Amino acid sequence: MDSQEKWEQWAASLHGEDLNSFDFQETDEDKKTIHSLKKLHQVREQVAQVQQLQPELLAWDKLKNRIDRKSRNFRLWLNYAAVAVISILATGLGAYFMGSQFPGDQYAAVSCPKGQITNVTLFDGTNIWLNSGSTLKYPKTFNEKEREVYLEGEALFEVAKNKKKLFVVHTADADIKVHGTVFDVKAYREMTNVETVLIEGSVEFVSGDKSVFMKPGEKLKLNPASDKVTVLEVNTTDYTAWKGGKIYFNNETLENLTIQLERWYEVKFRFGSEGVKNFRFSGVINKDKSLDYTLNIIQSINKVEFKKDKEEVLIQEIK
């Protein structure tokens, strides 16, 4: 059986035929390939049952039709196709299970897995970028007066202008109110502060009885424990570059830096001593670079060394 026939059998299986009837007995590599395809097919069926993922099914069909059946690199194409579909399904599963945490069917939720950056557009035209490990919850229909969303993590909002409907971002410790503007909010659960950076327009930052109107180019930091609010001028491009895979740090503690690295590289850090947590770092982290590359840069700037142990990285001071 040639490559084209194998592909047609696999395509047919997506429409209900028995995948176990395939005759892939030529080589060990063929056996490995069909074993992977079986797993992929099973996962897709499970997701479809749970969420009826019509967009994902359409995406699979589009991807399938783009593959050149006459290509000599059939097997390579097939591997890429499998990876692409698994990524699509994983996103669908993440969104479904996050949504199941909220009671009733009035809300939807989008979860951005660690190591990824997600873009979502709401039905009012508002465009939102979610950073790694973030979750956005929003009603399926906005009410007549407000457009409310709930954020845990970091997101960059480009809010569609609507003078009649206020847009409100709720976090655990504060609310940000706008009519139409661009701003970044960082409110991860493990963070000690809530931060907002205003790129354009105006926002009202509200926490308890405190209310602060921000101007473009300002960064507001709230410490919920002390109820202290700090506002300073910043270079806003440093706080929006993360959607393109870069994060700029200016005199940031090593502890806060590793929190971001954990989200991007799906690794755990452990400090050899409490003092190392307060070491400072200024520079840029590029998501396209490997973890080893990034750690080498940090080592060259700070008197620390990184020791890998399985999925954990130990940080020790060099004396």
C-alpha cells in the first residue's frame, strides 16, 4: 500500500470507519505511525462528545485538504498534521473544563495553558491577549449597562468603544472600569500586587473605597495586604511586548522572574536560600529561546547557578 492509499484510509476513518481494520504492517515505522493516529482519533472523538467542537472539526478538514497527497514527505506531513490537531483539541478541552468551574450556563471561560499565549475576541469586538497561566471568564451576553469580565492572571485589553456600556475588568482585589481603551492587567493569584498599565484612553482603577483615574503611560500597583497604591510613569511597550513572546524586566527580583519562567517553560524552580530570591535582574526574556539559553543569561548577570533535577531547577548562590 502506498502513502496515498494509507492517507485515504486514515481520512475515511474520520467519517466513522473502523481504524483497527487498517493494513499497516509494512514496517515498524508504519506501526508507530498508525498507533499515534489511533490515539489522536480517540482524543478527537472524546472532545467532540464533550463540547461538540465544530470549529476544531472544520480546522481538521481544512488542514487535511491542504496536505499534498503526492508529496514524497508524506510521513512528515502527517506528523505535523497530528501535532496541529492535538494542539487544537487541547485548547478546546482547556476552555471546556475551565468553564465547568462556573455554575450554570450563563458564563463562558477561556484558559491559556502554561507555555502559551492566547488571543480571543469577544462578541462586542473587544480583543484580548491572555498570558500563560491566565483565565478569563465572561457572560455569554452583556447586560444593558455594563460589559463585565473576570480575570485571573495577565491580559492585554483592546476594548471596543461603547459610550453607553461601561467595560469592567474584575480581579480578586480590584476592578478596572473603561469605555474604550488599551491597557494591561496583571493579577496572578500568587502575586503580592495587582498591576495595571494604561497604553491609551483612560481607566478608573477601583479597590475598596479607593478610586484612581489613570493617564496613558502610567503604571498603577496595588498591594492588597497594605492597601497601598503606587502610580508611576513607564515605557508602555515594555508591558505589551509579552504578547509577541518577550518580557522586559527592570530591576526585578529573581523570585518574580522565575514565576514568569515557570509559566512559559512549564518547569519548577526551587531556591537554595531565601536571600537568593531577592537578587535583581534587568533584561529581556525571549520565549523563542530555550530555557537553557535563558538561564545562561541570568547566570552571567547574577552570582547564581542553576542545577536541573528532572522537572525541577535548583537555584544556588555562587560564593
